[in-house]
Amino acid sequence: RIHKRVEQARNHYERIVIVGRADHPEVQGIYGWAGEKACVVPDVKAAEALPWTEKVLVVAQTTIKRELLDSVYAIVKEKSAEAELFDSICETTYLRQKETRELAEQSDAVIVIGDKNSSNTAKLYEIAKKICKNTQYIESADELILEKFFRCDIISIVAGASAPDWIIREVRTRMNENENTLVNGEEAAAKVQESENVATAVEEVEQNSV
């Protein structure tokens, strides 16, 4: 759909702005269809450097953050007489990013599950990490650093669209096992402390009775 749109736009716009990473396969594909009128804008700074243009079409890599697209589009509108936004960010991607942000704001720790070569999942990690410093990005349960969850009350799990359900279940199971281990460990420590307190009390009673 986006390829058809940019191909049609070549005859009607002076410039086609593609918001995203130049090395991303999706952006390269859009660029090929857009032709010589296209330019790739990876960030706000690059948008601010754009020259004045009469008529501009703005499209985007579907996995970029909504905030970046909105910011670039606002700048482009100021630098052109007529600007149009073809909103190609997937609604599912947007909602997943929004949900990740909300979870991170409420959590003591966040686990992001997904392929580390996935641009989509990497964005989720970036969003979560910016808000919650105790965020881990993993591809399997074996990569979990359980020590980092000690004394965390709320731990959220976020999964990229390509993350298999069985890996998500495995991570949940590992977290539940860890929680039980921590609880049992704390109970044992409490019992040891209780025993030491009782022993001290008995010793004091014996000394007072002498």
C-alpha cells in the first residue's frame, strides 16, 4: 500500500520525506519506489535541516515511534507550503508501544521478550528502558538475570509481535519459580533470626536467674 502511494506521489510532490533508518530494509524499499524525489529523515535534527519545499509528502517506517513521526511532520509543515502525511505506522505497533510505556511507568522492572534483530521489539525495549531503568531485553528465559528482580513488587513482561507464545510462557514460569524461591529464602532467614532472638532471650533469662 505504501509503495503504491509513493509511486503515485512522484508526479505530484516536490519531495517525499521518509521518516526512518536509511539502512532498514523497509525504508530502502520505499526509497526505491519513491525515486529521486525521496529523502530519508532519521531524526528531528535531520528534519530541521531540510530546505523549504512547496509540496511535500511524509511517509514512515512502520516500526518507528509515533512521537518521532509526529515531531518530524510538524517540522516539515513549517518548512513547506503544503504537506501531507501518509500515516503508515501500524496501529498494532502504536498500541503496543503505548502499552509498553504505561506498563513501564507502573513497574519496578520490565522484561522485553523478542528477537534482538527486530526493529519493532528494539523500540519497545528503548521505550521501557527510558522509563524503567531495570529493564531486560531477552530472547529466551535462560537470559534472565534473576538477581535484578530482588525486592521488585511489580514486574511487567512485554513481548514483540514475533515472540513465540512458548517463550513467553517459559519466562512467566521462570519468574514464578524465582518468586517462590525468594519467598522461601526470606521465610528461612526470618526463622533463623527468630531462633537467634529466642536463644538470646533464653540466655538472658538464665543469667537473671543465677
